[in-house]
Amino acid sequence: MDALDRLYRSLDARPRPEEVAVLVLEALPNPTRRERAVIGGVAAHASRRHGFSGMSDDYARPVGAARQVAATRRLFDVDGDLHRDVDAEDPLSVLEFAALAGAGIGWDASRTDFLADRLNREARASAGIELSKRQYNRRFRMLRRLSAKAGRLGRAQELRRATLLASAGFVDVIDRDRFRADPAAACFVAYFTARRKLRREFGLAGRENPFDQVADALFARCRASSGTDWAMIALAHPAWDVLRHLSADELGSLLGRWSAAVRALASVLGGLWRESDVDRTTMIVRSGVDSSTWNAYAGAYNTARTAWITCLHAAGLTSLLDPAWPGKAMRVMAADLAWWHRETGGGPHPDTAVWAALPLPWEVLDGVATCTRADVEAACRAHGVDPARSWTAPRKHSSVARFRPTPELVHGVAVSDPLWAMTLRRAGVFSGKPVRAEVFGGPVFGGQDAPG
């Protein structure tokens, strides 16, 4: 693959920005001396520690159902042609395969309870099933496990899509030919999204501004070109400086995408919220609660909501949203980080009080609760928050950040050496769980007590 193809593959992964900068130098047509200096300065950090990192360069990919499909095939003696038609990475295809394989035992995917939904001897005889009870039960269990796997696979894929949407927008709809047709725009999209995909560090500061000197130089190259594919850039970076270049049809299409995403993600958040017992006034989560799923969907919802509002502003249609203006969804916070905030004289983020004062966003979108733009602005003012700062107006990056090398993180804590970081990660240090001392070879490691 050439550099552009590797940049395209990076859209669905999580490489370090400095590694992407190396590819940008190869793929960018006729870079100027300044562009070479700026991009090269960042790319030089890719060789730090010989390019080695203990952190994954990808988001976790759901494991397909190939193993379960193969086991079902053997048990049911399903012919190879049917097996070849199964896409083990597609939950619907897996369920269809289960229905075909289970047709001979009257399998119903909506009735999978092992105690309540199995056929008794009389029902099996009436259905013409000549299997023994043991063989029937084996097949019922297998289909039940296959169905459950399809459900888990579907949920994992949705979570990964939400995670990617939060960091990179709709890059998944960009096809390879379109990406390659505009190398300058492709380089900007790949680098800027790599910056947005950086992991959060455990600390009191917010996320770093992803628009650094390399992103600024690449964006300037796009502005200087008369043939820039702004609609492609807008899929990943729906900012005003991009949206103003779109035609009415392109802006309308993008607005529709973000509107649909907001409603879908809000619906998922509603279901997660009803299953939780988090205090809205603090958003502090207790140990053992799945905070990662909530934070992933909340991040995706907030990204989609901001992009939606930005598109509405660009189209001059914000008045349509005034009667029903959904608020943001706050991420939950671990108790140790909340304690750190309190010890340093801080407290819950001011946005938390605004979130707690407003109706839940999914209820507003469903028409169950009323929340106008004036309500949002009043709640912001009551708690000392500027409503134009991401609550009712597009978010703006007024400055260009300075790049710093991607830190080696272990559960959000920066570690200087990647090999040491891998050891700490395997031992469970900084995870909030008991440290596995055996990873360090015993109670003493290198003459010092093991961490934890």
C-alpha cells in the first residue's frame, strides 16, 4: 500500500498523530518548505523509542461468531453451502443461520429460555422431531448460545461505531476512491482525526485542543485550493470554516446525518440511564459500574449534538430547534478523580449543574418533556455557565495548539517508558483493582517494592 492507502486505513484505527504525520509527508503533493518543517517536526517524534509503543493502535474490534457458527454446523450437520453464506461478523446473518439450522427442531429466536421454552416430549412428537431429549437439549443450548453471541456482537459493534463517531465523525462513509481523489483533504482528515482520537489522561485538565500546527498547515493548504472536497472534510470536521464551503444539498445531507445520529444515540442513553442509579447532581460512579459504555455513548451524543447545532447555525435554521432544545449528556466520573477535584479546591464541573437542572435530553427529543432554548440559557446563567460555550452555539477553536509527543498511558496515567508501562498494565496498576505482584516476579522487583 502507498501512503494514501495507509492513511485511509488509519481512519478506522487509532495510530499516534506523529505516525500519521510520517504518512502525511509522503502523501502530500509538493509540500512547501514551511509545510515540510512543520509536519516534519512532528513526524520526527514517531521514531522515539524506535517507534515502539505499548498502547494499542486500534480500537477494540468485536470478535465475530465464526467459532460458534462452526460448532453449530458440526452439531446440526449443516451443509457447506449454507455455511459459506454466513457472515460471522454480521449479527443478522448469524441469526438467519441459526433460524435455518434450527428449523428442524422448531427453533424460535424470540423464545430462548432453557427452562420455559423447550418443547416437551409430546410437543416434540407432534412437531415430528425424532431426536432424543438429550440431543434436542444439546441443539437448543447451541442455538441459544449462538443467538446470545449475535446479540453481544451487535452491541459491541454499535459501541465501537459510537466510539469512532465521537472522535472521527462519519469517516466510515468515506470510500477509498473519494479519499484518494483529494490528497490534501485526505491528509487533513487523517491527521486531525488522529489528534481527536488521543486517549484521555487522568487529570484535572480537559481534553487538549486537537487543532495543532500540523492541522493548521494542512487546513491552510485546503483553503488555498479551488478544488478541495469540503464535503468530505465536513464528515470529520463539521466546523463553520468548513460548512460555509458546502452547497445547500451537501449541508442538508450532513444535517440529516447528524440529526439521525443525535436521536439514535439519545435513545441508547435513555435505556442506559434507566438501568443506572447515578446521582445526576454529581455524576460520580461507584466501583463496579460500567462507566465506559455510558461515557462512550455520551461522548458520541455530545459530538453529534454539537455538529447538529453547528449545521443548523450554518443553514440559518436554529429557530426550528428553539421550542425543543436538548441539552448535553454529562460523562460519569470516577470517585478518585472526584476526590482529587475536591482536594484541589474544585468540585463538579459547572456543566453538571446545568445538566441536572434540565430535562433529560432523550425525553426532550421524544416530546415527553419540554425544554426550550430559553430554558437552556436560563439554566446556564443560573449556574455561571456561558450558554454559547457548547450549549447553544457551535464550539470554536480560537487558537492553534502546540503539538506534544503522545504520552505512554496506563489507565490514563503517563509513564515514561513503554516497556515499564506494559508491565504496569499487566499487573493492573492504576486500574483500581488489586495489583498482581507475580507480574513483577515476586514482592521485590529491581530492588524496590512492587507498585501498589
